[in-house]
Amino acid sequence: MAAAATCGTGFGSSGSVAAVAGRSGITSFQRRGKAGGTDGGPRLLSIAGTRPSLRNGQLLVSTGLPALDQLLGGGLAVGTVLLIEEDKFNIYSPLLFKYFLAEGVVNGHTLLIASAKENPANILQELPAPLLDYNCKKELGEDVHNPRTPESDDNMKIAWRYQLLPKMEQVGPVSSSRFGHYYDTSKKIPQKLLDISKCHEFFLPEKVSSTLAVESCPLSHGYTKLLQFVQNIIYTEGFDGSNPQKKQKNILRIGIQNLGSPLWGDDICCTEDCDSSHRLTRFLYILRGLLRTSLSACIITMPTHLIQNKAITTRVRNLSDIVVGLESFIGSERETNPLFKDFHGLIHIRQIPRLNNLTCDESDVKDLAFKLKRKLFTIERLHLPPDLSDTVSRSSKQDLAESAKLLGPGCGMMAGGEKHLDF
């Protein structure tokens, strides 16, 4: 209800348009006015790094990973919460967290970083660098330092998919008209982009004193301080949608790292029957209320594999709009399994929001895997190779078939069973 009012600004209802057209005696199909004109002030569609959803008209922002945007239906809707369930050793989930923040820096969005472990200033310095045209040409093997004559430029031919790429300069946001960018994990974001970006930092050890008593509070003192901090930023800087005629609108990107861990003063990861099991759910409930009425999007990483009570995990997922789980192969039998040698883990799209509805949608794609290359983090469809070798021993074939069954019916239908493919 509130999300529709927040995300759908700029789209009038068809009934009201038809009524106005009927009274004035003109057609309802009118030319769209310029953004920021005198007919209605700055529109939400003029915000850099946003676009409307083709399905429901919601305002979307990119997660910083175009493949993940496609899986989520086009992007992350403004006013929603994306929950990232951390992998076992917390190696790959920080990458998604940094992609989300780096996308905000590139598009000129305001950042709010909250952490109980790592200083937000250090997180900003570790953001990946966006890929520019210079890097694309360098990857193609072109000599960018050698000046060419106009005749040689006309005769030069490159791949067709790179001919239409816009030229970007490293003086401000990379490109405000593009939705979603690619990032190089081997390089850090330029300091020039960080200098012109606006970021609010919430480092828990600096905000909360260890001598405070929190037993009588319905929320832990860290959660209370964070909610007050977020609310203050939303209402004092105009992210609640107030004063549309006076100030150009922007997006607030909120990133909360390792929520629910003992560092936040919560004990759900320590004991199964804890007295403060509802602190985290209360925090998420209040946070969603703040996001629904503001121009903001939030990403939360949480070590759900450490939560002792699985009922709490279920409630946390229900209070989140989008749930994405990462399962790393490190330390498991799949790490040495030849079926998964090209991947580093599995990604599970557990929940996709069906906004303005009572039920949640489920992803049609179940078999997804990710791998971390030297520069890029990619998400691909998991395809198991067919068994075409006649020299493989019978015991190794049985081992491969048994390991393939662990994937479930989606991936195990090809390699599982007694019979193998025969061409």
C-alpha cells in the first residue's frame, strides 16, 4: 500500500486520466512533459540509476550485478529489503554487499553503511572499480596509448557489441543513463568518485557503550540506535518524499552487514531457546515500515546458518522482501567433485516479492551457480556435463551419479539413474 505510493509516483491512474480527459473534451494520450519542468516539478523517473518496472510500474534500482537484477525481475524495487544469506565462511556475500554500494557511488546515490565488525570507512575503500570503455578496449587488446590518424580510425574495426558503448569519463558518475554496471574486483573504486559521493556511516562500537543495560528493552541497544539513525537520515534529508517542488530527489541505499550476529548484541546464534528471540524480527518489522514510505532500498547480510532456532530463520525470511542464499563449495565434498569444478558455489533465490499482493512469487530457475573469476563475479545456469567417456571406471561413474542426485530433480535428471547417455 505504502510501497505503491512511494514507487509509483509519476504514473497517474488510468481512471483519473480518463475522467480529466472526459471533462476537458480532449484525448487521454498526451505528450509527456520534460522532467523537472514547471508542470509537476522533478519526477521520480529522472533519478539517476533508476527505471520503472515493466511488470507493475515500481521504481527499480540495480543491485550492482546485472545477472542478479534479471533474476529478481529487473532490479530491486525502491522501498524493499534484500536479504543475503551469507555463505559458511563469509567469502562471497561481502562481494554482493560491495556491488550494491558501488552501484550507488557510480549513480550518485546517498549511502548508509551500518556494520558491527568492519569500519564503514574501510568498506568504502574496498569497493570494486567500475569497468570503463578504456578497460573494455584494453581487454580487447587495443593500443589505447598510440594516437591514430582519422584515416586509421575509420578503417579500424572492433567487435560489434563494443561499437555502441557510450564513452565514459572518470570525472563523475560513470553513466547516469545506464541501469546496472559491471565491476572489476581486482581494482578499487577511484578516490575521485568517493570524494564526490555522500555516505553516512554507522559503526556500532562507536555508537553504543558496552556499559549500558539492555535487558529491559524490547530491542537491543544496537538495533535501537540504528533505527534512530536511519529514521533521522530519511526525514532530515528528504528521502521521505516531502517537498517535491524544492529539492531534486535521490535514492538512499542502506547496507547492513552481519545483522543478527553476536556483535550486534543478539544471542540467536548462541542458544536455541533465547529470551530475546524477537528482537531481530521487531527490528526488521520497523525497518520495513521506514522503507515503505521512503525513497530507499536496503540490503542486509545475515549468517542464517549460525541461527540455532530455525523458526527464527523462517520469520526473518518472511519479513524480508527478497531472499537470496549463497552456498559455497569450500569445505564440502562438492569442492573436489568433478561435476562442480567450474563453479565456486550455488545461489538460491528463495523468495521474490510480488508487490501489492498477499503472496510471494517463486523463481522459476532453481539450478543456479556462481563463480568468481579474476575480475568478475558471474551467475550461470548449472549444467552438468553428459557422460561420454567409455574409459571411466564403473565405480567412478557410480560416484558421479550419486553426487548428482544431491542436486535434486532439476540437475540430477541428466546424470542420475542407472543408464547413461549414449550417442
